[in-house]
Amino acid sequence: MVERRFTPFSDRIISIWEETGESIARHLWDAGVVLAGFLDRVVSLQEKDLPILERTLVSATYKRLNVLELGCGCGIVGIAMAQTIPDCSVILTDTPEVEEIVTRNISNMNPAISSAVHFQPLNWEAELPLRVRERTLDMIVAADCTYNPDSAQDLVRTIAALVSRSPRAIVIISMKTRHPSEAIFFELLSAANLTQASHSSVALPDDDTPVDIFVYHSHDRPMTREKGDSSVLGKVQ
């Protein structure tokens, strides 16, 4: 076990323990680390031209931000969000294999005011747990979950089930492409009536393969009037 430390713009040091052995699930991967930093930059207004993501994150200034992370591994993305964003409620989900290390990382965190993180086992092949079904989500996050094309259908089915219960939720996918076969994931997203809103590419030092960050939402996503917004009600086009 090794402790990794990261310092976001909020200066709340993020402490994450990971295993350095053969475990895939209990290890930190580039897509998760990069996404945690990317979201921190959006919150700190260092990233621009991401209107739907910015609006969702800014909504935490006047209401609770409900986030669910799929395939959380060590939990870096959700934990980083809860340390950066006040009144942010995060459910970290993955197989029971990661529960011990995620629980340790949650216990070490320094949450922002009124923010909290909980772990919930979730199997993409099974029905959504009651705790998840009862939650109305603002954001669904998945980092480095697309590397296995064989699980793409179950992952997309889970995302679609979550969005059907939370039609306004946005979906954030962070990935480092390893094989062309991963494209099937995006074909399945499109078939599930999910629309790409933005795509950002983050270069890594000494690595020719960047981390790609996509924001998706339901094609029929309702657009209600936000606080201080006088725009006409309708649907996101």
C-alpha cells in the first residue's frame, strides 16, 4: 500500500491510498487522476467553454450536488469533488473488492462544508441497489471504465438506468484509449439516447496517449430555469 497526495486549487490536500501489486481495481489510473484535476480546474474557473458542466457544478452554490461514481476504484474522483465543492453528496460505487481501501480513503478525507462521501457496492450486471434508485443525481462519473469492451454493454445499461431516474443528470466519462475496440462503448451510448455535449483532451507528460474527457446527457434532457436564469424552458438541443 502506498499513499499518494495531491494539492488542488482549494489547498485541501487529497490523500489517496492505493495498492501497487496486481490489483486493477485498487490502483490509481491516469484517467481518474486527470479527471479529478480537471473538475478542480472547472470549479476554479481555469477551464472554459464547458457550459453544461459549469452550470451543473455551479448549481452547488444554491442546492446540494448529488454525484455517483461508477467503477470508483480507490475513490479519487468522488473524494476530490467532496473536498473541493461544499454541499456535495457523493456515492462511490464498485465491486466489494475495493470497499476496504475506499473506506480507508473516505476516513482520511477532509470534506468541504456539508459534503460527504459513502461507498455502495454496485454490480453493472444486476439491478440498481435501493440506495441508488432512490437518489436523484446531478452527475454520473466514470473514469477508466471503458478498457474492457466485454463489459461495455453492462456499463451503458447501468448509465442509462441511472439517467432514466435522473433525466437532468450529466454523465462524465474519462478514459485513456488503449484499443480501437473501446469505440463500441460510445456506439452503445448513442444507441441509449445519450448525446455528447463536450470533449476535452488532456495531454500527459512523457506519454503519447492523452486522457479524453467526455460530457454526455440524455437527448431529451429537460432544461429547467436555473437560479438567476431568465431563459425559456425547453430541452437541451
